[in-house]
Amino acid sequence: MIPGKRWAPGWWWSATTGRHVVHGSAAMRSQLMLLDRDPGVIDLAGRPLRVVWRDGQGRVRSWVPQVFARYTDGSALLADCPAVPGGGGERARLAAQYVGAACAEVGWVYRRLEPLDRVMAANVRWLAGYRHPRNAGSPERIAAVAEAFREPRPLIEGVRAVGDPMAVWPAVFHALWSGRLAVSLSRPLHERVLVRPGTSDGVTGGEA
């Protein structure tokens, strides 16, 4: 631990890969959640490599980017996840130039992913609690949830249309996580929020 610093080291179970991905901060975990929810992402890794270079004075420097994501089209993202906008100081900004150049040479993209808005982070964190495929329910339940929200309607109305809310909520939250259903995540989730059909076939993954 470093006094004055906020760390949240741990392992994120990825619905995309069915494996755990290491993270070292709450900001990094939030970005992993977003990437894990992206249907275009097919692989994720935490702190996957170290980039080494010599600076203008010939001194050896290095940097370990925090997140790697591979996409369905073969492209890749290498990223850092500052805890505050523009965070990391001069060393991080200098490293971004060298890491970005190295990524460009191999056809990857490097980005510094800015922290999520509080509401967005809270909403994604809540839905992530239902990311495991077991929450989707049976094929019949999946079909019933899709039918209930075939037209946009308030969340609670669709849930009640499917059946006992206590049994239906996990399936609906999983559908919102996976993209089978869509909702604005820029505003707080509540039972009257408007839910509409999604565009994704859903996130798949193995067992935790």
C-alpha cells in the first residue's frame, strides 16, 4: 500500500473469456467491465507486456500498460486507466508517446482511458453482477424476456410480464449486461427506466 493512493488489486472474472483477468485499481477494474461488456471484444488481459525503450539521453526506460483487448476484426487495444482525468504525471504522459509509437508499428491502438462517470460506473458495476451465463436462465426464459421487451417499456412492466419478479430479475439484468436488451447507462437505473431491444446476441463465457 502507498499512503494517499487508492488501490483495488484483485481478479476480474471475464464473461468474454471465461477466465480471470488481473487488475490493480478500481479505475482499471471499471475499464475491464466496459470492455468485457463490449460484444466486439473477444479477449482480455491485464498488464500483458512491458514496453522498453531508450530516451533522448540513452537511458533505458520501461512501461507496463494496464489492459489489452483483442477485437473480432483482429485489431487490438493496449490501454492505461488513470484514476483521475489526466492522471499519472509527466512519466505517464511520456510513456504514452513511446507506447503509442510501438503499438502503431504492430498495428495496435494505444489509449489512455479516462475514468468513468460515477453514474455510468455504478450502473455497469451493478449489471456486471449478473454477467455469468447462468443468470440468463433457460432458453424459454431468454425468449420470454426478449418478447416482453419487444417494444420499449418501463423495466418493471417487462419484468412483471415475464413472471415472478424475484425469478425474472437475474435474467433481465443479464440481458441488459449482454446487450440483448438496451438501456441508457448515463442515468441511474431504476424500475421505471425505459428498456428497449438490444442489438447484441449476448456475451458468452465459461464457468467462473
